[in-house]
Amino acid sequence: MSAQPDHPVSYKVSAIPYSIEAIGKALADQKRTKFYSQVLAAEGSRAIDEAMEKWWREAMLDRAPGADASRANASAGRNLVAVEDLIAQVERAAG
């Protein structure tokens, strides 16, 4: 008997296009409201880009499998991974 799943599980998520519309669509309601408020309040292309970058990353993290559980564990101090161990895992996964 194997502990491996019958079908391989992919933890890759497709990238959200880097546009105001795509980022807004990808965010949950409360986050979407904050995103649009920040983008509309931003003055100049640099400030708009900073707001987009912040919220694009947030939307991408929300798409990751188990994101909610991971955030809850981090807030509670459970199942934490040392940065060095995380780097090693990423390097192994990259090949």
C-alpha cells in the first residue's frame, strides 16, 4: 500500500495577468475593494505600479493550494518551516 496519491498533484498555479482588471477579478470582495481604492488613490505610474505589484502578489498567494490553512498555521505559530529548509525544498523542486 502506498501513501502516494493515485494521480500526481500539481501545486503550480497559473499566473494572473498583470493588469488592473485581472488583479481585481482575482481578489476576494474585501481585498478587491482595497485594491481598487489604492489604485484609484495612487498618483503617478510608479505609485500605481506599486499598488498593482502588492495586490498581484496577494492574489497569486491566495491561489496557492492550502493558502488559508497555511496563513492560519503561521498566525498560530504551527507547522512553521525554517527559511533554510524552505530554500532547500525549492532548490530540490527546481532540480
